[in-house]
Amino acid sequence: MKKHNFYAGPSILPDYTIENTIEALKDFSGMGLSLMEISHRSKQFVAIVDEAVALFKELLSIPEGYSVIFLGGGASLQFCMIPYNILGKKAAYLNTGEWATKAIKEAKLFGDVEVVASGEDKNYNYIPKGYIIPADADYFHITTNNTIYGTEILKDIDSPVPLVADMSSDIFSRPVDISKYAIIYGGAQKNLAPAGVTFVIIKNDILGKVDRAIPTMLKYSTHISKESMFNTPPVVPIFAALQTLKWLKNNGGVAEMEKVNIRKADLLYGEIDRNSMFKGTIPAKEDRSRMNVCFVMNDGFEQFEKEFNDFASEKGMIGLKGHRSVGGFRASLYNALPFESAQALVKVMQDFENMKKL
Ligand SMILES: *Cc1c(COP(=O)(O)O)cnc(C)c1O
């Protein structure tokens, strides 16, 4: 039986992605060779990259003037590449959690960093609001979905300076107004593909403005001009990403994903609020992530934490243990997670409550 996979990352992928990738690992594009043993410059593989870029543009309605590139190094390398390439004097950051904190740390190596607001005072259980973005910053950096704490910025904000967003864990989960962003980036392993490839959507005209020398491999323009083929790209993850993009398109695209994601999240948050055994960790409803739903045992029931985890895993649920910074549970409801898995989790929570009442 396939498990109900609630892992936060790497995480569930569509069967379509996994099956087509297995096929290509055996025989890629009728070449009689594995995807792992062909040249990344073969016309068959170049066509994969081209199609993946085209589907990124189509599915996210990316306007003219933007490039899409695939890199190695994970989202974490972008924490340094972004300031390296676009921080002249000063950058502004919103601190909404551990990933944002790591991004801030790297940016400080390149210039002044103004943290406009931070949720650290309440263990990042809310998205700060009412902050002022300094007009003299080269850019403003946000993390749209905070995978660890379970908060999410669900609206595309208006920024007076170029907006840069880490969308590692919510890309393709809802329509995004790309024109409001200068850079959107993310590791693939939450909503797109196996680990190993990082996507960067970048507005071309924000580049070339800083004076410092930038190493060739860390320069966006290198990868843009070579169409992600400056050096050997992560071939297998890119192939898998293309399969997920096709799956997204076949399933109605990001607008349809958003509908299902809202249904899954509403169902689960509704149960957390209703069920006497559990409580949510994010008080403000508008800040609750649709991708990573965090909850803990309710007051007085803390001793049942391990028992519930065991109970759920007997029922085929995997990956529910919360991150150590929050504790309790985290159910990740990424695009590929079927609605039925969210229903199954709710049923397990209800069964557990009934069992404890007896
Ligand atoms: C997982 C994650 C990262 C780190 O990604 P790597 O590819 O492992 O470097 C960064 N930001 C967010 C929001 C994440 O969820």
C-alpha cells in the first residue's frame, strides 16, 4: 500500500512523475540508453530543458523580460547568489523563520541589511505586518511559505523596490503575479522534483548593476546566456521536474491546484480547531500555511504525542512529526498529496479522539 506521505521535504511527487522518470532511467526518449548516461547536450535532453522552461512560463504566466534557469546548490546557494548579484549597498529582509534567517546571514556578507520586521518574538507563529520597506534598498526579500513554522504569505505584496521571494515550498500551489517580483527561486524537492535542481525566475533588467567581481558560476548572467547549460545541469531532477509540470498542466494548472489546496487545508485546519485533543500553532487564520499544517497536542493531552504518532503511522501516515523548533506535528499538503490523504488524516484524528474519550 502506498503511504499517505506528509513529509515536509523531500516530499510527495505525482505517480506520473515517478513512473515516467523510472521509464527514462531505463530508456530515455527511445535512445536505447538511460537518462543517466547520455550527453546533457544531446538534442533529446536540450529539448527537455526547453520544454521545462516553456511550461514554467506558461503555467505561471511569466511575462516578457524574465528568464527561467535551472541550477545546482539548492535554495541555500541562492541565499548567497542573490546578494552577490544584486546587493549594491543595502537590502531589506523580512524575517519569518529559519530559512529567512539563513538568507539574512548570507546577505550581510555583501552589504547593509535592514530586517524590516521579525516574527522571532513569538517563535515565528505569525507573519509580521505594517512594516515599512525602505525605498533606498536594492531589493526586499521574503520567504512566501515558512516550511518549518507553517505560516504563509498568500498575497503578492506591493513593494517599492524589487521583490525577491524564496518560494521553495509553495511554488505552483497558487497563481502568482510574477510581474510583482524581480526574482523567485526555490529548491525543487518540496513541490516539483527530487532534490538536486533549483529554479530561478529572474527579471533580466535587475542584473548588471553591482560593481563587484562575481565568480563565473555564481553569476546569473552566465547561466541565462547558456540556457542552464554552462556546465552539466542536474539532468535527472530536471527531467522529473518536467514530468511534474506536465502533470500540473494536465490537472488544470495552478488555478486548479489552488482550489484543491484550499480544500485540503480547510479540511485539516477545521479538524484541528474542532478536535479537543489538538490545537493549531498559528493563531491568525490568514497567516496559516496551506502547504505545511502545524499542530500540537492540546493542553492536558501532551502525554499522548508519541501515542498519536504511532497510531497514525499504523494507519499508513508517514512524515507527521513536527520540526524540532516547533514540536508536535506537521502535515505537509503539497500539490501531489491527494485530497483523500487529508481526509484519511482527519479520520485518524477523529478516531484517536473517540478512543481517548472512552
Ligand atoms: C527547504 C527550504 C529551503 C532549503 O532548500 P535547499 O534546497 O535544501 O537548500 C529554503 N527555503 C525554504 C522555504 C525551504 O522550504
